[in-house]
Amino acid sequence: MSMTLPDRITYDWLVALDDDALLTAERSLHQVFTSAEDTERRKLGERYELMKGPATLMTAWDRWSRANTEARHRKLNPRRETQRRK
């Protein structure tokens, strides 16, 4: 299931989602964040630090963390397939 995500992830938007929609949004935002993070990790190697990343990485982390926080507040457990980092 695909959904259109707003430009700004707000509390009002998050609480308006039902549990399934919230988990779908969280999964999508997590994919965007991990893609940006993997790019930075490959580029910087051992020098990588999340909080010193570019604005695009920090924005992706912020958007995902808001959805993840709401999911956990509802006692939902986002499930992901784990992959080994290279």
C-alpha cells in the first residue's frame, strides 16, 4: 500500500491516521531515512556521525522519528526485515 506523505509531518496528521496507515507511513519514512543514511555512511565511512549529517539526512531522520514515536506511543511495533550493514 502506497500513501502520499505531507511535506511536514505534524502531530495532527499523525494522530489522524489509523494504526495501519501510521505503520505504512512509518515504514515509508524509515526507508527514506535509511537510504539517506546509507549514502552518508558509504561516503564518510568511519567519520560518519548522524547529528553532523547534511540537512537532507537530518530532515529524513526527523520525519521518520516523529512517525516512529507516534507508533511506539500507540504500542505498535514497526517490523522490518533486518539487513547487515556493509
